[in-house]
Amino acid sequence: MALKPSRTMWRGKKCLQGTTVADLDEYLRRGMKPAEPDDRFVHPVCKQCGGEVFSLEAKDDGACRTCSRCIGGDDDSKAEGAVQYVCDSEEYWDDDESGECGCPCGKSDEFRLSVGFKHVDVQAEDGKIGRYVKWIYVGGMCVRCGVVGLYADWEINYAPTDHLYDLA
């Protein structure tokens, strides 16, 4: 299915909604101007349980996700590992600057996520020119209504960046 207008309004505009993470990828791709053939999307799963539904905190230069399945159980050790930073966010994280994300529908704060990677040619410290991540985009699709949104994006100013895909 493709993105379609929803009944939900946010900041005076009709939100878009989808049914699959591919729809969420398409939403993020529209914001990656200009779109490049090597733009990449990773759909995070919990490192502990494999869950795909998260609550999300975001700030100007990072995001942190919490696995809904792990945080909701009785196992305290699982709950401790439920919080997972997106890419390099842990290096710059400050709880005072972050905010909890919720869907504009007002009925859910749980999302399926997509992390988009925008690339650029950069000369690395070793002098080699390569294709590296320049921007990271964190999008969410509400598990209740399917509304999609961009919740965080930040620029990457170092190379190499291949490790970021595994940290999504």
C-alpha cells in the first residue's frame, strides 16, 4: 500500500499514513532531498527480544528507543536492556534535552521505526574518498493508526560511518 492522507492533523497539515515500514521508508525518502540511489533504511529490532515496536525519545541530534515488549514484562534484567540508543546518539545524549514522542493522533506513543541514512562523498582521515553517511533520519509509524512522521534527524561530521547501520 502507498501513503495516503489521514484524518489526523498536525501543525495545520493533514498527516500521511501507511500500513508497512516500506511506506514509512517512502515518507522519509521524500524528505531526503535530493534522494540518492544509495539512501539506506534500517528497521530496528530489539537487541534482546527481536521486538519491532518501540516508544521513542528524541532531541536535536539523537534518538533513543525503548522496546515495548521488554519494558512491559516482569523481568527486571530485560527492562534494563530495553532502552537502546539510535546510531551514535548515546555519545551526545542528555536527558534534559530530550522529549518523549507521541503520535499526533493522541492515542499512542508506540511506533514501528525506520532509520534512514543519507550519503555523501567524503575524504576520510586516511585520505581515501568514500561514500559515507551524512544525515540520519528517524521516522516512526504509529502502531495504532499508521500515521508516519519524522521524529529526529541529525548530521554526521566524521568518517568512517559503516558502524552506524548496525547501531540503528
